[in-house]
Amino acid sequence: MKEFIHKVDAAILNPLITLGFAVAMVVFLWGIFEFIRNPADAENRKTGQKNIMWGLIGLVIMFSAFGIIKIILATFGLTPPDIINR
């Protein structure tokens, strides 16, 4: 059972969280780009601010998901030995 959970964590959950981090970072950086690109256009600045906010929210959610998964695995003793010894 432990090996199955480790495989699911390594093959499914970690790549999904990494993808989520990447998408949130792209949204955040795009928001910064929009905010800086047209400083005179209030609509573009507002759109940039929204993208920055949603990018930060996405980063917080992905960081939290990663932490919660690691806490659950450690709580139930499902952490692989190589992670414990680091």
C-alpha cells in the first residue's frame, strides 16, 4: 500500500502541483507585464492587477497543497526514507 501511495504521489500529484505552480507563475508574470506595458491605460493596469492577484492566489494554493500532502504523508508514516534523511 505504501508503494502505491508513493507512486501516486510521485507520478500524479507532484507533476500536477508543479504544473499548477507553472501556470500560476505565468499568470503572475503576465499580470506584471500587462501592468507595466501600458502605464497610461487604466483598463490594462486593472487587468494586470487582477492577473497578479490571481497568480499569487494560485501560488499560495499550490504551495498549500504541496505542504498538506507532505504533512499527510509524514503523519501516517508514508514518507519515503530518502526524504526523511534529507
